[in-house]
Amino acid sequence: MGISQELLEILACPKCKGDLELTANQGGLACNACKLLYRIEDDIPIMLIDEAETVDDGEHARLLAKAEADGIQPTFAA
């Protein structure tokens, strides 16, 4: 089933309140500003800061490129 586009549009990072990007495998939501990944389990995003994982540099670069290609401006200072 996956995460709906409507849900993606309203979700924000619990730590910085920034935008989230769906990972390539659709297994999580990543925050570019915090470099945190929030897992998705059974189509439910786990939006707990204590359970978030750090995004590796490769995935972070891919997410930034995707956001730029989609016309999304960063909500943080690079």
C-alpha cells in the first residue's frame, strides 16, 4: 500500500520541523537537515526521534539531488 502523497505532504521532521523525503526503497522518511531516517513499518512512519537512524552520506546526497530535481528548496543552511 505505501505512504500516501497527502500524508507525505503534511509530515515534518519531529526534531527540526523540516521537510521529509521518502527513501529510494520507500522504507523510511529522511530529513536532509538533521540527516535522520525515520523507519516505515507496516505502512506507518515511526516518527520518534529516539528511534531515528543517521542517514549515510550517499543517501543524504541522493535525497538532496532528488529534492533539487523536484524543485524543493532546503529548509536549512547548507
